[in-house]
Amino acid sequence: MKICFLDKTEFQYNSNDLYSYKLRGAETVIINLANELNNLGHEIFIISNCYKDEKINNILWKNIDNYNENILYDICIANADIGLFDKVHAKKKILFSHSLQSLEKFIRKKQLLPYIKHKPIVVTVSEYHKKNRSKLISLFGQFSLGWAVDQIFINTELNNNIDKNLSIFTSIPDRNLDLLLKLWIEHIFPNYPQGKLLITPTSNKVYKQNNIFLRETGAKSQLIKDLLKSKILLLPGHKAELYCLTAEEAKELCVPIITLGIGSLSERITHGKTGFIAKNHKEFAEYTIELFKNDKLWLEIRNNLINLRGSNNWNNVAKDFLYKTK
């Protein structure tokens, strides 16, 4: 089949940027899914704000501003913006949704008329996403499709050079980092003063006297290095977190996770098996301290994660996508 992806970002990128700091989850999804669909024998086009028209690893990249080709695609996937379908002709149109868009916001973002015109099937990425998105903007069909981690995480060899007192937060700061800092300073650090927290850089004041440190941000290799040495991932969750690849990355590197389950986080963790879902702030602190202190419990959860390694991969996602778009 001829399959194309439509994406319009403010910045330029292509598949060579897969492990770059500038890519967000939406762009990595396009690259990874496109690569696997290509591996399964399909002809893939990515029409986006790429640097230039070129073929990379057998995938044709076309600059969206200059695109004017009369090709009939079997499937066309638009990233978040239904208006992008005006650029192409396709037998089947799929919209990847990345928000809990209300009907009011849907109309305000000028999506209603293109939606009626193109009648796309909407893809959601979690039960939380599906339940909280307006049903009125899924009239022409909807299905859920989970994401997977970059292959670099699956290929990474685990080691035992883990700092037994180090926890980490790897999401973006506006995903409840402030809440985590409050929990750390008021409830976790006072009861486990040897504990350390490595966080994504933020403009907020950081208290080194509370063993809170800034991690380096950059290529995925640096993120992997930080996760490999961490004992626990602390991730409260956020209402805007529709899937949370951050949690999947930590799971693939076998780092137990503690969360409040906000947003889709309760779907990423199996309570007591791959981490803990706290019911409140007090439990969050207690679970964190318990995992710091209880090596037997921590090792049990880590071994559960080791047994799951490689099971969530893009080959499976691509096959699921093809099955659901038949």
C-alpha cells in the first residue's frame, strides 16, 4: 500500500533527528511507525516541514510547503491537524489526536469544517484519552493505538551500576514537577535524607540542600545514561499526559515507577508489579521511601520489568495499526 503521513511543525526535522532533543513524542511516533510500515513492505511518504525532498532509508520525505503531487494514497495519516488532508488524495484518512480537545476548542482551532469534509477516523492513545475526548468529534470512526519506545531503549544493555539512593524525573517540568518537588521537600527527603532527586531543568528554585539536582538534557543517549543509574522514576502524572512515553522508556530500562496515576499514568503501571500507583500524596512518599529501603521489593519489581523487555515495540504497533485500518 501507499501510505503517507502529514505533519506541519514550526521546526524542521527528518528521521535522522530521531534521537535529537528537539523532537517531541508526536514526531518520534511518525518516524518509528513509518519505519516499521516500510519494513512490512509498504511504500511510505512523509509530507512535513522537512529540510528538503529526499529518500531516507527507503522512505520519501517531501516538504509540505512545496508539495503538489497527484498521488492517490491508500491511507493518509494527519498529525493533529485535519486541515492537512487538503494537501492529498487518499482512500482512507486517519487523524492522530494528541489532545483532550473539547468541541469548543475543536471549532476554535478551525477543525470542524475540515472534519466534516474529510471524515477521518480518529486515533486515541489510551483509555483516558478515549473517555475524555468529545464523542462528537469521533463520529466517523475511532480506535485506540498504543505507542512504543525508540529502538535505542530496547537495544540498550542493562547494567548494575545503579545508585541505590537516586530517583529521577524525566518528563517536562510542566507535567507536575512542582508537585513532585513539594512532595520531595516536605515528605520524602525529611524521612530519607540520603535520597537524591535528579530532575529535568526548570526555572524554579532548586534546593540543593534537599539533594535535588538538575540533569543534563540533550540526545537520547544522555537520558538513557541517567535512567540506567537511577533506582526509581518518580512521575506524579498530569491531566495532559495522554500516553506517557516517558514511563515506557523507564520501564524498558527496568526502572520501577511511582505515580499518582494522574492522566494516563495509571495505564502505564501495573500496581505492585512494575511500580506503585499511590492513592494520595502520603502514599506516594511512603512507596518512594519503601523502594529506596527495601532492596528485595525493588529487585522483585525490576525482575518483572526485565521479563517484559522488548514486548512493547513498533513492529507490534504497526501490525496493530494495519489490522485496525482494514
